[in-house]
Amino acid sequence: MDISKRYSIELNKISNHLADLERGHIYELTKIPGTPSCATLAQHLKEDIAALLDLIQNDKPGVAEKVAETSKNI
């Protein structure tokens, strides 16, 4: 299976963090409570990339595969 499809949800999460940065949707600029700071987004990116690499390196299923498997069992 194509990695981009297998881990599409994990990749989308990383993409969303990057989109927030691109749009300037960060607390330092918006001052909106609940908006992540640059440091928070950086930490999320580090964690999400590390988790994705672990899934790939250890051939573990991504969220999409887990959901598909669970749906089959319902």
C-alpha cells in the first residue's frame, strides 16, 4: 500500500499544523485564546513526525487502517 494513503490521517495532521503556521494562525500573532503558540505547534510537529516515523519503521497500521479494520468487524 502507498505510504501516503496508509498514513493519510497522520500526514494530514502534520499538514494542518504547517497550514496554521503558513496562515499565521498562532497565538503570538492573533492573541486569540486557544490558538496554539509557535512553541506548541513545533512540539506537536516533533511528536507527530516521530510517531509517524515509528509507524513506518515498524510497519504498524495507521489510523485509517485501524478504522477500516474496526469497520469490518462491526
